[in-house]
Amino acid sequence: MNRTSSTPQGAYDRCPRDFWYQNRPRAPKPVQPNAAMAFGTVFHAFMEFRGHRGRWPTKGEFTSMTGTYDDPIDSIRRFPKVYAPALHSAQWLYANRPDLTTFDDDVEFEKPLDDFGLMLGDGVTASGYLDVFLPSRRTIRDYKTRSSFSYCPRTLDDFMQDSQQCYYGAAVAKAMGWDSIRVEHVNILRPEKGGPDVLQVGVELPIAYLEECWEKLDLQTIPDMVQLLTLTDERDVPVSRGACWRYGKCQHFDYCGQTHAEIDDNPLAFFNSAVADATDPFDGVF
């Protein structure tokens, strides 16, 4: 593991086994598991294209591009019906919220965190992309496509539980030498859920909290993630069972086996452990 971003960190925070499945050597390339996630990927791509080029793409142009557009193009292939509503939502945002789509001259869209040259524990590079970077406002902005506004982060405490924005906030503030940073979510309600509509929420994260976040990443989280990827036996990898159904059925649920600790807690542990090890549980007993 030589790079990190908010995605593997979020998976690790949610469930170490989820992170391990997605990032262990020779892990298959992840795909969009449903139309809702595909919609978000395509919407982000439209906002990036519009921000960089000042216009909307044609469908033929969009689906023939490569590079950073590989994932949204794959999403459209798998879920072709998301193209039109994602484009409509992006265009609606520009037409109805000029306060969110009029930017300073120094704005950067899809700003690579690699540009800051930040390193974490075990020589891991801090990577990822900022949807919108507004240095003159000391602000970073992230687009979130939602099925409801009910669970959007709204308070400082809410944002302090958001691993993505805390990671990006801590990284940017550290790189820029800022004593605080404003982090924002622009929450977009998907059309099939009653949108397009938008809820903008933002808070100021103080330097003391950001330094604490960075120190935890540097000294604890990243080394733990690196160590986890050295494990080859699934049973050695911890599981957060509370995450199995937190956002619907986990994509790994059907093949996620027990840990050694769970096997030991099972009344049939002797038999189950033997089966798992492909040995005869009664070999040598009689």
C-alpha cells in the first residue's frame, strides 16, 4: 500500500474486512453495485467537465473520453438510464444556484491531493481528489447525491464524524498552513427521489481538531491499514458486523466468513474450526 484516499479510509472505518476485501493484492477492480452509486459517479463527471471546459458535453463526446472519465463511462454502460437525470441535475444546479456555481478565479476542480506532496505513516502518499478547491475562501466543497436530506451532516459534530471531509480538511490545512478550513457538502437530491433539489451545509473545522485527525492518520490509522494488508487468512481480519446492513446489504456479505474469535465463541467451534482447516475433527480421538 503506497497511497491512500478517503475511500479506503472510509471502508476501513466502516469495517476492516470491507477494506481488506477491496485492497488486498489481486483484488478485483470494484464496480458500481447499483444505479444510485452510478448516478453519483456520472453527476460528478458532468460537474468536473463543466468546471474545466465551461460547457456541457455531448453524449458521444462524453462516452468516448478516457482517463478520469473511465469510471463514469463504465457506470453509464452498466446503468444507461442514469445519464439523462444526472445531466439534468447538473444543469439544474447551474441554472438555479449561481451562488454555488460562480467561482473565484483561483478555483480548481477535481484538485489532486497528490499536488500537495503530503506523506503519511509507512511512506504512504496522501491522495484523492477535491471536488472544488477554493483557496481564496479557505474552503473545500464536496458534491453528494442523495436519496434524502434526512441524514446529511449539518453540525460541527456531524462533520467531525465524516472521515472523508476530515481527511481532506486536515490534508489541505496542513499543506497550506491554515489555522482552519471550511468544509462543505452540496447535497443533491436525485430526480427519482423528488429532485433535483439542493441542500448546502458547511462548517469551519479548527486547527486543533485537524492536527488531531492528521496525527491519528499518520501514527495509527495508516500503519494499521498497511499491517492489515499483510494478512492472507480471512479469519485473521476483524469484522464490524454492525456494518453488514448499515447501508443495505454489504457487497461482501454472501462470502464473508467468520473470524477466529467468532469461531471460538461458537458452541460448535471444535467442529467448525476443523472443517475450516479441512481436517477430520475426530482424527486421533478414538
